[in-house]
Amino acid sequence: MPGKYEWEFPLPRTHTGMLQGNGTLGLMIWGEGSILRLTLGRADLWDHRGGLQWTEKQSYANIRDCLERNDEARMRELFEDAERPAAEPRRPSIIPVGRVELDFGRGTELTTGTLDTGDGTVTVRVRKGKQEHAVRLLLDMKSPLACLTLPPGLDTPQVKRLPAWNWVGEALQAVAFTPPERFSTAQATGWYQMLPVDPGLCVGYRWKGRSLLLAAERGDSSATAQKATVAVLDRRWPGSEKQLRSRISRWWKAYWREAAQLELPDDNLAFLYDYGMYKYAGLTPPQGVAATLQGPWIEEYQMPPWSSDYHFNINVQMCYWPAYHGNRLDHLRPLFDMIGGW
């Protein structure tokens, strides 16, 4: 059964944070002291360059001949790396996005965070003096829009944008990336990271009353990506945090209504199942992309291990284990659509 679970700050590392995900955009919510950190990831942010360069010598006839003669040396020769273009990676990879930091200022301290797996809401409590304030975070399940809402009485925090380039810029520059473009307009503040041959990514945010709206959208240029991001901020915002929360809650109610429910006598086992099914929803929703190794939860401080790619002998199977036993077969659709498109 879905429930509420608590994290205690400090949460000093990216992967210690609470998770929100909609299959495409993911948040890892962590931090310490007065600083709340929102690490962003996009499950579809691929640099598609690299990989094996297929040549005529890798024909069916040649491969069959090597197998029939048990000629391992010749087989290796067939698949030796062909000469790659300069500044091209060895293999395709998901690219990290970065994070947004909110500093609530001197005299404030993050104390606890609560994740409600029933509706995906994260509540972070901020202590200032003798008062404790509840900051609420929401993630839309059908668009790359997140929302952080401040309660009355809590001062507006300083917002800092930190593209992943701050940590992996050297590695990206070596494979033909250029530094992100920062922007600040009347419509949004953020950055745009180009990709050499794939559409780039724009992260943009702006305040709407007491709510910080944050979106991440792609485009072939800085201008088109910014336009797409602003469109998400404009069109997917229903007018109030209450309306957004209601929309998200409806999605989660429908998810849990059909998911397998277990009543377990051990609280730890109950948490593992409940949180696992919650993460499965954020990793594999029908409107998202096929689940990669890390899905939408990509750390900002390094290139993702194993490129966060698809391994059909291990991680694809493990990511989708809950589909059948958890009664969420529609979450397989993005995977089957991808395979069907090959």
C-alpha cells in the first residue's frame, strides 16, 4: 500500500536524495544546512555518436565462417574498432544535465523530507529559529515540469544554476561539446547545453507567486529549446499549485488503483515494495521513454556509468520486473515500441 516515508537531512550526496520521475524528467532532491539541491536528469538526452562502425568485412558469411572454424582470432579482427572521426566518443551515452540549488539563507536548516508515494509529493521541512516551514515539490507526470512551493513566512531563497559542465566539462569538451549558454530573460532563467549532432537541452525556471516553476525541454538550437521550455512553463502550468497537485494526484491514483497491493508484516519489506513500485512508475510510465539503466535519475558530477544504456541481458529485464507481478503491463509499451522501431 502506498504510504509516507521520511528522510533525515543532511543528505550529502546526489544519490542519497528523494526521487521524483515521470519517465523522461527526473529529480533527485537532497542537500544539507540551508541549501536544497535539485539534481535534474533526462532519460532521453542521448549523444548518439560512437559505437561500432559496421564494415563490409562483418558480413554474415565471414562471421559464420569464423564460427564454423572456431577462429577466435579472425572473429576479433572482424570487430576491431574501425577508425573513428576525431573528437567522437567510443560509444553513445546519456549526458548529465546539472542541478539547481536553493539557499534559504543564514539561520535556516533543512531538517526532514517526506515522500508521499500515494501522490508523488515531496515535502521538505526548513527550520528557521523556532519555526519550521514545509516546502512542497511536485513533478508533473505528463510533461517536463516541476514545481517548488514556499509556505507563507519563509523568505524566498537564492536560486543558483549549476550545469553539469561544472563537473564533466573537460570530458564533454574532448568530444566536441561546447560550454552551456546561460540566459536570463523576462520569461525564464537557465541554461542551454548543445549536443554535437543531437538536439540540445534547455533548463529554465521562473517564479510564479510563491511557486518556482522549472522545466527542461529539447531543441535543435538554443532559441528553439528556450522557446519549447517557456512553452512548458506557460502551457503546462494550470494556474495554481493546488490545480497542479490535483492533476498529478489523479495520475497516481489511477496508477495505484491497478497496481498489485501487498500487505506485509515487516515495515522494511513494505517500504521496499512500496518504494520500488513508486520508482517503477517514475522509471517506466507509458508516456515516457523506454527505461535505461538509470532512467531519468542521472547524477550531475560524472558521466553515467555504462552510459546509462540498454543491456537486454540484465538491466532492461530488471527494470521491468514489476510489469507482470505488479500488474502494470501498459508500462511495457515504450520498450516494445522502441524494439518494434528497429
